[in-house]
Amino acid sequence: MPDDFPFKVASLLEQCGGNREIGKIILDEFLIQASDDIQEIETFLASGNLPQVGKIGHRLKGSAGVLGAEKLQSLCLALEIACKEGNAEETSKVYGELKAEAERCCAAVPEASTQL
């Protein structure tokens, strides 16, 4: 894996107790959940519902942790903090970075699957 790969396949495999099939299922679920989370965040951001944005960011942070997606996890934490502080401007800024990183992670799933 290249150094800039968005998550750690070894970490995922460890989380799965070495079971490659479970790892592949988790990767597939991540694709679906991350896409849904991004759409929900956008909806709640548009309506100014920062508490809901923070909750969804928290959920995505957990998924990122399982994958060892440290950058995505860090951005989710920053989103949560901005939401708790009620800082809509910072929330929007962080969300832009988070969305790009989530898309990068999703694009890496097929390659990660082959590495399991």
C-alpha cells in the first residue's frame, strides 16, 4: 500500500480477527454508509441543524476508526467540535475537507478489498 493510502488495511484485518470475508463486508458497508452519511450531513447543514450534523459526523468517525482512516477520523472529530461550538462557518469549512476525504476513502475500497 502506498504511504498516502487513505486507510490501513492491516488495521481493518486486525479488527476482523483476521477474517478477510468480514473485512470485505465491512468495506462494502462503509461505501454505503459513508455515502448516506455525506448526504445526511448536507441535508442537515442546509437546514442549519448542527446538532444532527455532529451526530452523523460522530457515526462516520466510528466507521473511519474501524478502517484505520486516520485523516477521515480526524476530520469527523473536527466537525463534531465545530458543531458542538455552534460554529456554522467552521462546520462548513471542515465539511468540505471531510467530504473530499470520504470520497477518497470510498474510491480506495476496491483496492483495499484486493489487499485483504
